[in-house]
Amino acid sequence: MGSVQGQGQASSVFALRGSLYSALCSILLSLTAVRGVAAAGPGDADTVHAAIEAMNAFYNDTTGLWDTGPWWHSGVALRAIAEYTLATGSDEYMDMAAFTVTTQRAPLDWWPEGGGDFRADSTDDTGWWALALASLYQASGNSTYLDLAKEDEAYMYSYWNTTTCDGGLIWNIPNRTYHNAISNELYLELTATLHNLIPGDTYYLGQAMQEWEWFNATGMINSEGLINDGLTEDSSCVNNGQPVWSYNQGVILAGLVQLSTATGDASYLNTAQKIADAVVNDASLSPNGILTESACATADECEPNGTAFKGIFMRGLAKLDAVLDGHPYQTYIQNNAQSAYDNARNGTDFYGFAWQGPFDTGTIGRQESAVDLLLSTLSPN
């Protein structure tokens, strides 16, 4: 699952652990060589391409998923290749994307109740795929992707809580529990994005405004300007003080950028900047200026979900930086990308967990995080 409260809750059947996990990673890393021309480093499209080629070593031609991670990681990888298309104009991976969508839109083995079309047993898992579909629509113009994203929005909103916490999406659908940050941030970004993609829309703008007004009033943004994991599961519905994960700081940035675009209201960008500044200036999250998943003492503690988080933050930060005068986060983004490129990359363009280095091992979470980071160095974002 995308939420990490307790890390063990409702774990995905696709998460591989123990010896099987390690063996598969070792096989992939030892057999794969990256194809293509020599890359010039961060800011160069060939560098991103090389990282995507390495990422695609995890791609399963039968399932359409990227192996070694939970199901939602493949939604993040799918969006990354759509964003690569938007940034470069290359349609090299569009057939792969189409196959993934066609295959994975079938009803899920572990949640047939959703009826397929990426309607999962947690609202955040659906949200990752819905945003990938929106990006695919932007990259291809194929209305099927837009229709699926709209269907997923409706599914997510059907779990808006009308009985406790004055609203908000719940995370765990089977148990109808937990108002977490990520599900609601994803819904904000999705609805604001749909509004911006659909001429004449009013519905999705209204949904985005409803989400933001609720989220901003919950107290999930703490006194330091950072976002904790969610709300307490009692009647008080207050900030639960759970870890400050990097992706919770990033998705909200992208959502507020979309909302500002939708409304023309720059105050949303001001709010986003406060969150971004809190991350950049936090000694635990950005020691020596390099983004770190400080809630994990080791990479193993971040498995199976958290290895993807930092790249998600960087994607949101880059979206914010692109619309701000003077691009105040460009140096931070570039420094992180250079550190990862110089210190966390092996000889075949796989990237490790810590962007300070050294390279440890390759998984889809680590690799898609690096791809998102490197994509953030391209212009436009």
C-alpha cells in the first residue's frame, strides 16, 4: 500500500521480501547492461533515458508490472515514462504503457470487489495509477486514459468520510479506516489536474477546493510546516504525529501548483513554498542539502514502500520550481541529482537508496525514485 502507517498493514501481494527478493535483485543487476549513447549527467535527457532503461530491467512482459515492489510502485513507474514523453517528445515507451494499462486494468486478484480499472483496496493505490493515467492522456491524447482517470476519481471520492473528521478520504477501504495524508494529497492533485485538462470543467475544481479546504484545516501540516502521516483514529481527529515522509511533502506541492493554475490564486504557491522550504531547510530531511528519508534508519526499514518516496518529493518540488520566478529550488534539485549520479549509481545506471551513496542494490522503488529525480532536472518540468 502507498500509506506506510505501521508499514505492515495490508501489505501488497507484490512485495517481495527475504531471500527471493534479494535473489531477484541480484539476477537483474548482474544480467542487465544499459543500451544507448553515453549520458552527460543530470540535466541531460540521455541520462534520464539510461536510468529508465535500467528501470525497465524490472519490467515484466507478462503482467505489465515492474517487479520487486508493491503494485502502486508500477503506477509511479508508469507515470515516470509518461513524464519522460512529455519532457522529451519521445514516444519510445508508449506501447509499453498501453500494454501495462490494458493488462492491469483487469480486476485485482486481491480486491475483485473494485471491479478493475485500478480501483484498489486503498484510495492511495488508486490515486497513483489515476495520476499516471492523467499524464498518459497528456502525453498521448488518448481519451481512454482520461476516462479511466475520471472513473478512478469517482471511486476515490466514494470513500469520502461523511461521519467522522468532518470529511476527507479514508485510506483502508475494506476496514473503512484511517484518514491519511497521502490519499488526500493524491486526490487534490488528481482533481485539480483533471480540471486543468478538461475545458469548461467546474466539477473537478469544486472537488479540489473541497479537498484542500478540508486538508488545510486538519492540522496534518504541523507547526514546523511539515506534513505528518495522518490523523488519529479516535473522535479527536488530530495530527497523529507519525513520521514525516518525504512523499507527503511532495505530492501536496504538485497539487497546490495545479490548484493555483486552476484558480489563478498565487496564495496556493505561497503555501507550497512554505512546505518546500521546511524540507530543504530541515537538518534531518536534507542533511548537507541532500534529501534523506530520515524516518528510516536503514534502507531495509523503508522497504517495501519508502524507497520510492524521495523521487516523488522531487517531482513535486520541480513542478513548483518551474512556476516560480527565479526558480529558487533549481540548485537544490541539481545538487541532489549530481550527488546521486556521482555517488549512488553503479556501472549500469542502477541507483541505490541513499543519494549520498554508496550504491547498495537495485529495486524498482530505488530506480523509479532516481528516474523522478533526474526528470526533475529537465526543462520544462
